[in-house]
Amino acid sequence: MKALALATLLVIGVVAAAAAQPRPAAAPKPEGEMRWALYITLAPAWFDPGEVAGSFLTPFWVLYAMHDALVKPMPGNLMAPSLAESWTVSADGRTYDFKLREGLKFHNGDPFTADDVKFSFQRSKVGKILKDRVRDVEVVGPARVRFHLHEPFPDFMAYYGTLASGAAWVVPRKYVEKVGDEGFKKQPVGLGPYRFVSYTPGIELVMEAFEGHWRKVPSVKRLVFKTVPDPTTRAAMLKTGEVDVAYMLDAPAALELKKDPQFRLGFSGAIGVHYLDFFDQWDPKSPWADRRVRLAANHAIDRRALSEAETLGASRPTGAMAPRTFEFTLPLPPYAYDPAKAKQLLAEAGYPNGFDGGDFYPYPPYWSAGETIVGYFGAVGIRMKVRTMERATFQTAWAGKKLHGVCMCTMANFGNAATRLADAVQSEGTYARGADPDVEALFKQQAREPDRKKREALLHQLQQLVYDRARFGPLYEFIWASGIGPRVAEPGLMLIDPYPWSAPLEDVKLRSGRSTP
């Protein structure tokens, strides 16, 4: 009886002590509205993670707001547990087991389960590079899902757990099956910090805070993404207070804004490498088939001056196709600016008076950079005509391998040097027009190599071969200026380094007392 009484007193004491403890303050309610001026038009396909095939980073603008993934880049961790609390890998490298967070609900109230994970992976358009390697996705329980691979694949998590694809981002199965794929794009439902409110094509996307988000309650109640293709207009809207963040200002607009103490510039990027792709190098009848011609084109360009003109010198000239911060990237020097050498190489290739190089396609919206590059080419005798296209149209034509001539392209997919090169150097790559047999053999060999040091050696050898053959023309790791207005306390730029846009969006903040437009 004494023991029972003592136990009772202890329990009462614990309860009383707990009751006496101050309760944690409730999270403050989201307040205010924050507005962004975007430089391209949002596509409804970007509202659906299943449409994100990889190599194209821009849809994550929306995914970080409305959706969530099992694993994704977050501040301080480029492969952070998110909807998955943890995961393990079997000793033979063939099985990945994910433990999911429990009790989560989608914006429409549907519970989040392992079945949604399996469904989302199966409907994703990530392609053969990942899906064909997965033998089965097993729902072990409501909060456990297991991926079984045909054979060990060292880059499984690089593709699944970063922004190299949208395969890990989850949609609600019951809702998608009810409304269909097109219905889902019109009224998307996710697990992200913001829920969909409205979309006006070519004008704006509006979202409101989802206070049930598992990580934290967003600080800002309402987000508005506005489509404003012209950089001068974006800067003007920032000055008038119509927007709070103006993405990707050109150099004149950024320099003008820098003079006003009310505003500040935020530099972000470094994930995308701008580079020349010589589409016709695989045609033996084309001048671009000659290495000397491709090398001449590379020596014709002053990369440092191009960076100064386009990005106030923030972009970093490089000879590598992958960012220097990525695992397995071989640091390579940019090709030297040497117009005399370029002319000499053209003469040696049989073009002492230059040649007609065809069309030049700048990746939208970097048209001024394209004009400058074509000017550099013209100075050494390579005559080209600039062709501009809207981004979605260009992307379709590029992936469809319908363009000829040269492009100033960019790839900004996440992962490592291997995942970055996959779409460009192997014959099955999304953007490849051909492949060197020895380079392709090296790529396949490294993809099966579990030893990190051996993989690194193989990938370094591959990158050196591509560089020596001037297969591409890397220009710089692209870093740009965005304008930030006086109402903004935290724009979220580079919180996830090197993700270039505002994210995670639950972390953006307005200044106290400036929350109302």
C-alpha cells in the first residue's frame, strides 16, 4: 500500500509539474502578402510533380511551395529527410527502405500513406535512368515503403533524393484518380507549406499558407508569383512596391537599383552551367564536326567580359559541365580568350575566311548573352544568326532534337557530376545527338562502380576527354542579381545552396509592421 501510495504521489507530482510548466507559445499566424516577379511564364505542368522528368529545375519553384518529397535539398543538407523520417540501404545495395512521417494530411484532408509514395513514383516521368532500375515498390505498411532495385545503383538517391527528378515528390493518389491528370493541374493538392488558390495563365499564381504543414507554420499568409518577362519592367514594379522580389535583373537594371538605399541586390545561382552545344558536330559534312572549329569557337569568347556584361561579374567562368561544388566534378579551366588562336584554328580546318555556322539559339531568356556570343563568333569569321524562342517551345524543340546549329544551353539538374552529364554525354541522354564510344563506355562503367574513389577516377577521366575534344563549350556557372524590396526581411535566396530561387518558402519573412501591401 505504501508503494502504491508513493507511486500515486509520484504520478500526481509529475502531472502537477507538467501542468506547472509554461506551455510553448502557439506558432504565430501567417500574415501579409509577398509578391515575386518571375522572368518566365509558369506552366501548369509544373504544378504536378509527376510531370517533372529531370534536367529542368524551374518547376521546383512551384513544388517547394505546394508539394513535398520524401527526401529533398534543404538548408544545410542537400539530401534532407522530409516526408521520410529516415531510410536505410541493404548491404547488397539493392533495397532502400523508407520510414515515413505519420499523421500527415494533404491540403484536402486525405491522409498521407506509403500507397501515395508508390503511386507517385509509378506515375512520374523520370524516365529510364531511374524507373527501369527499380524492380518493385513495396508498400510494407501505411508508414513504410521499400524500393527493390534490379541491381545496385550507386546514384539511386542522387536521382531520387535531390532535384535531379521529381520522382520523390508525392501527390494524393485518391484525389488524382478522382480528378484525372488534367484536373490535378487545374486544382493541385499537395503536402507543401502553401495551398493552391488560383492561376491566371500568363499572369500570376496565388497560394495561401497551409498551417498544417509538418515542418513549420509559414510566416507569410499569401504568396503571389507574377509573370513579368521584361527585366526593366520587373525592376520598375519593385520600385513602385507592386512586387517584393524581382528575379533575375539584367545588368543595367541591377546597377540602377543598387543606387537606391531602399533596395538591395541578392545574388543566387551557381547550379546552372551555361554552355555551348554544337548540335551538328555528329554530321561529318558539317564544319562543326571538326574539333578545331569547336575549339576556335571556344577561344573566340571572352567569358570574363560576358560575365561582367550579363551578371555584374558574379558568374564564374569554367571549363566544366557540372558545378564545382558537385561530387565528382573535375575542376577544369575555362578555354582561354584568344581570337588569334581561333582564327588560326579555323584556317587549319580549311576556313581561312570563316564560314556560315547556321542558327544560334540562346537559352530563353538570355538573349543578350546570345547576341554578344554571336558578335564574338563574327569577329573571328564564324557567321551565325540569333534565333529566339519562348522557353517552353525551346525546351520541347531541344529535347526533341529538332534544332540545328549551336545553342547557348543550360542544364541545372541537381545530383552530382554523373547525374549532370547523363543527359549530355551518353547516346540515350535527353539532349545528346551522339556519343563517343569510349566516353559512353566510361559512363556505363562508373554507373556500376560502388567504390567512390574508383568512380571519381572514371568520371574525371571522362570529363577530361570531353574537355580535350571540345565537345561542348562551358561558359560559366551562372549567378545573377535579383532585386529585394524594403518590406522583405528574408527572401529565401540561397538558403539552400546552390538552389537559385526562394526556398524553403515556409522560411521567407516580411519585416515587422510591413506585412500589408
